[in-house]
Amino acid sequence: MRLVNALSSAQQAEAVLFKSIRWADLPPERTHPADGRHRGGAFKDNLVLPYEGLSGKAMTSAQQELLLQLVDVYAGRASPGHAAAKMSEVAGHLNRTHFVWMGGCSSDSPFYYRVHSPVILIEFDHHHGVFLSNDEPEKFHVHTIVRTPNGNDYGRDLLRQHYQAHHRTPTA
């Protein structure tokens, strides 16, 4: 929330796609009952997701630092060497990193955000209840996703699939 509130009004106009994340306020293509606003959920290996929102290139150095601090919340959970390597990779792509926000910007508002670059995809979403009693997103029900774009991070064997589809051996 610190990052979105540190943006100028012009930057917020670019970063904030929707001021609400209530189901009724979003276009149908932006929501799915199981996924909320997430785009990179399970079984979406090698998803081609268009960049949206404000690019790191359009941020001040102080805002870029807040963006890196946000990424570190997720990348920093790895072992120190892996975390440092990922943060270095993210910093190297900072100008191509995009930040998008949906929802309110006050401390009591549920929200969604995405940090998306060639090397990391982070999604944070306050969800509605599936088995809980809340019909709309609430601050106590959170889902996060951290993926490597086109990184085959769910282990799908893409090479085997390619060979099966395009290199069948002739039968005798």
C-alpha cells in the first residue's frame, strides 16, 4: 500500500485499473470465482500476460526502491543466496517491471496488486469467501502467487509435449 500511495495522481491514473474490487464492479473477463483477480494461477504455465499499469521506468528512484522492497517481501523468503540472485535479476529488469493496482488505497480497503516483469510475476489478492461467509473481498482472506514468467515453474514437461505433438516416430 505504501507504493500505490507514494505515486503521484498521474501515476496512479496509470497504475490503478479499478477503484473497486467488488465482483459487481468488475467486467466479467477480469474475474473468476475460483481465482479472484489472479491471472497466473495454477495450470497457467507459460501464460502470456500483457503488461498493465505503471512501469518502473516511469517511477522516481524513491518509488523504484519501494517497488524493490515490495518484491523483496516475496523473494526474500528464499535462502539468502537465492533471494539475492532473484533481487539482482529483478533490479536488472526494473524499467520493464510493471505495477498494477485494483481497489481502494486506504488501510481498510481490500485490494489486488500485481508486480510483473520478464523475471517475476507477483499477485496479491483479497478474496471473497468460497467456504467463508464473505460475498465480497475481505482483508482477512488473502491469496498470493509468485511465479517466473515462462519459467515452467509448475513442472509441465514442455519438451516432451513438443516431441509428442511434432516429432512422432513413424511406425513400421
